[in-house]
Amino acid sequence: MSLLTRGRTLFVAAAMLFSAAVIQVPQSQAGVFISVNFAPPALPVYTQPPLPAPGYIWTPGYWAYGPGGYYWVPGVWVAPPRPGFLWTPAYWGWENGAYLFHPGYWGPHVGFYGGVNYGFGYFGSGFGGGEWRGGSFFYNSAAANFGSVHVTNVYVNKTVIVNNTTINRVSYNGGNGGIQMRPTQFEASAMRENHVVATNEQMQHQTFASQNRAQFATANGGHPGVMAAATPASFHANPTNAAAAARFNPNQREANQDQRIANGLHSGQMTSGEAAQAERTQANIDRQVHNDRAANGGSLTPQERQQVNREQNAASRQIYNDNHNANRVAPNAVNNREAYQQQRVANGLRDGQLNSAQAARDNRQQAGIAQQVHNERVANGGAMTQQQRQQVNREQNHAGRQINREEGRR
């Protein structure tokens, strides 16, 4: 069933969701992105991962909606866009005969999020997980998991957990079976303040979730493969429940990494030199997976899966660093072609049209082209000559035909 017939969808101000910049907007202009005619699933039960470092703020997981239906965006710790800002979570609300999605935002105060009890400080109204004191964020130890991280800015307030908390897993406001709560005067005032939309990191985090079939309610029955992660960078790297670890699929993990490389190239956050290294890493892991499967009758042993997962964790951290360092390029036709080919490899792995051996060959080829582009740009002050661009285009044409053959196309 199509998105339009199954889930009456309105994309209002959709460009904001994928904006590459942090945009400050009044809530009255933020709009509602998506309208669906059936309610989101219940909130899953999960454990909050430990705080990765002082200064991060917990952002709870939530159900988003795409062409494949509702999918779970894992809860993560996120660095706020500026000191003094708190996160107001996204929520679904019944309005005018449909469930409307209200995106989360950053602001000086926490606004209305439907009365949804997301836990870990977000108990339906306000935020009890911490507070700003001057330019420093102080954590409520009664609502935050520090793990082994040493935190000096700490206080204890258990009343935010005991009081004003509705214990249920309902994930939407209003409608049949929904939470019947309206904004308080304080929340209404906070909603009218100037806000900052989700950061680039948060937007990419939702994009990654939308590309992982295990996150969709239609595939997981309301029990997402990954419910929470320490940071967006560790999403897919460190699942927080045993069932997710048991379902580890190397091909899907490879596809997600290739997708991240493609996204980085397309946005200009990843240079060709960085992409070359990331693609070589993926090629080596792809080849390792292929060889292990060939030696074991098509499967991987638990030890081999663990080893691949460790290697992909390291690769994930490197891709994150590449996408968040000071190296930036203005994307052009060469970068976009690299991104397109990497996207094709990701799609091929995801839908089963490419196996690990083929992906290894494709990634190795793209790494060679990306390294060539990087070297030529370095030698020419950041630019490429017309002849060099033509040569790269010929090589990409050849690579494209190879992917066509691997996918059974002519």
C-alpha cells in the first residue's frame, strides 16, 4: 500500500528536516511535517546507555514515519547546539482527524511534548534529567545513567520521578486511547520562544534509522532492533539488547556504513581522501565476511560476527570523525558521482542484489577513484583539470556498468 493511501502524509516545511544548517525559528513557524491516519505503536521499554561524556543531554527515542510505516529512532545522548538550551522531544498528536507529527526542538525552556512519558527525565512535562546553572549543565543522578564517566556537576531530585508521572507506554496525545493532556501556561509560553531545530547529527541519526529495516514496526512488531545508543555515531554499533545482537546482519551493517559515506560525500562533510580510506576499510571487511562465509558453508560463527562488529564499530567512529572534523568541500559533480556510486552499493547490499564479495570489489574500486581525485586536487590547489574530470567520469562509467552486471542488469 502506498504512503499516500496508507498514511495520508503531509510534508510541510520538509526542507527544514534535511537542512544542513542549524536554523532558528519560532515554534509558530515550525509547522507539522507528517500526518498519518493510524496511531503510532506503544513506546518500547529499554535501558538508557551510559553518558558518553559530560555536557551531553539525553534525547529520548521516538516513532517517526516514512514510506515503510512507523520506525523507531533510538534514544541518544547529544551535545546541545549552544549552552543554556534544552531539548523538547517530538510527539504525535490527534488533530483534525489525523495523527500529526510535531518535531522536537532546542530552546531555553522545555515546551509541550504531548504528555508522553519517555522516561529518563522526560516524564510527560518538563525535563527532570538535569538543568543549566550558568554555562554548565548539572545532571540529576536520580534520572541519568553516568556509567563509569566521572561527573562533578551532579544533584539529586527524586520528586520529578515520583510526582506528575503517568506510568504507561502510550506514544501519542489525544484521540482514541491517547494521553489527554494540554499545554500548561508555562509550556505554551515556551512554545512561543525562538527555537533551534534538530542538529545535523540528530537529522542524520533519524535518516540512518529510516534506512534500517529492523527499526520498522512492520518488521519488528513494535520491538526495534536498536532502541537506544550512547551517541548517534554508535547507532548500529552497540545494540542495547541481546535480541538485537543475535540478529546482527553483516550485510545490513555494511550497507549502513556505505550509506554514511555517501551522505558525507554528498553533503561535503567528507573529502575524497577521507572517503577513500573509509571505502578501503569497508572493502576489507566485505572481503573478510565473504571469506569467512565461504569457509563455513555460507554463515559466520559467533566469534566471526563479533569480530566483524568490532571492526565496524571502529569504522563507524572513523566515519563519524570524518564527518565532523574541520575538513569541508563544496560538493560538485565529481563528489556527487562518488556519492551516487556509494549509494548504489549500499542499496545493493540492503536489498540483497550485491553480496559481500561484490561489495568488496565495488568499494575497492571506489576507493581507488576517490584517492585519485584527492591526489589530483592536492596537486592542483584543490581543483581538477578538465582532462582529469573526464578521466574520472570514464572510470565511474566503468564502475557503474560493473554494478549493473552484478545486479543482473545490462
